[in-house]
Amino acid sequence: MLRSIKAITIAVRNLDASILCYRRFLHYDLVATGTVSPAQASRWDAEKETGQPFALLSPASMEPVYIRLVESDAAINYQALRHFGWNAAELHVTDVHALAESLGGSPFRIIGGPRDLLDDGTVVALQVLGPSGECLYLTSISSEAMQQTYGRARSTVGRVFIAVLGVSDLQVSRSFYQSAAVSLTEPRPFNIRVLAAAHGLDLMETKFDIASAVFEEPFRIELDHYPALAKPLQRRPGNLAGGICMVTMTWSGDSTVGWINALDWHPGEDDAICQQGRVSTIHGPDGELIELLSA
């Protein structure tokens, strides 16, 4: 079964500038730097990224869930929330209102919130675009019951706990992830204002069907049924996609389940994230790139 999210990979225009932004404004620590190896680029079906510089960052809490920034031409002119595939990552935050104030005038542009999602103060969310257009959801969860399900912030800005996927056919995507997830939630309509705004739809009235693929640990993939106005995943041959271009997940248990059975596994020793096990990649139904790590 899918156990956890290990990393999200973001294509960025200027690596040094992005590192500075994540360290200064999100209080992330720089863990490692390097260049994309031929083996990595081949696994990612992105041979043109060979030799590109990357950086690995982690939250100040030192939780082993990483943000990997890769300098790539794919980041040029990228627009989040407009296409199918990975579109956002949700991170734990201790105080959304304080963070919003601290981001004023920074390269992180607020596009939504802070907003009380449940109208009781227990879940407050902020949405921002990063220096290369990548979309981050920054969320504070104060309810102990919900922390049991979703985890909680262990530093001012904590780890990624949800990877947000824009899908063209919710049933197809639910079927794809069903064999790998611990469970799937039933679809329900939800008002996602930043998504409505990205497509010129009514911010207050438009709702989108969403569901979640639940992991063994407090992580999940949120499946958002995107409007017909959305575009296919924009990815040039040999390059990564723009924005959040890949999600790395850990796998435990039987490797003969569903699409896991078809994966081509490789030693992960060339990769700072995957060096402790075997690694494989696959494209999901809407072209989303999944990197899977198995012990």
C-alpha cells in the first residue's frame, strides 16, 4: 500500500533564487544540492534534464518529507491550476494568519485566503503561488481529531501532507489509485475558489467534485475533478512538466498489486531521496509523474 509522501519535485526558473525564498519565507532548510543524473533523468522520461542543478529542502522540524527544486526550462511561463496533473501541494502551518502577514511583499503571491474552511476555526487555509508559479496550499489544523487523520504542523511551516491532482475523469483516477491506496473517500462537491478563479468561474457558487486516496500514514492524494476548460498536462518531450512535476511516494507490502505489478524497479543509490531502497516511476491517467520508493 501507499505509505507516505516522501517528496514533491518542483521545476523552477532560477534555483538559487528559489532556494533563498523557501529558506527565508517558509523557513525550510537546505539539505543537499547536486545535478540530475542520467539515471534519474531516464527514469523521469526527461533526458533533457540531465545535468540540471537541483536542491533538496526539508521543513525546520526535520521531518523526512522533502521539497526538491530542479532548475528547468519547463518552469518558463508555467501557470498553475490550469491543467490536469499535479497542481498543488498542501503543507502544515502553525499560524496561517501570521504567515500571510509575513509573506507580504515576498515572491510568494497570495491568491486565496486566509479562509476558515469549516467555519469553526479548526481548519484555516491560505493559497500562494511560489517564485516559479508553483501552487502551495498552507493549512493550519487545530482540531486534535483532524490531526489524527491529517497530521499537524511541527514547525512554522511543516511538511507536505497532501498532493493535489487535477483530473479529467474522477472515476478513472479513483479506479487507478484504488489498488494502491489504503482507502478512497467518496466524491463530494467542494468550493475551491482559487480553482474557480483560474478558470474564470463564479467564486462563490462553483463547486468541484473531489475525493482522496488515503495512505497508511497521515498523507493523501486529493483528486480534484477539473472543469472541461482545463488543458492537458503541458510537457515537452525530454523535459519535466512545469510547477509540481512529480510526487515521490513510499510503498510497503505486496509489489504484485494492480499497476505496482507492472513497474520496472531500479536501485535508488544515485538519488538523495531514494538511495535507501528501490525506485520506479509511472505516469498516472492524466500524465502525472509518480516516483515510487520501495524498501
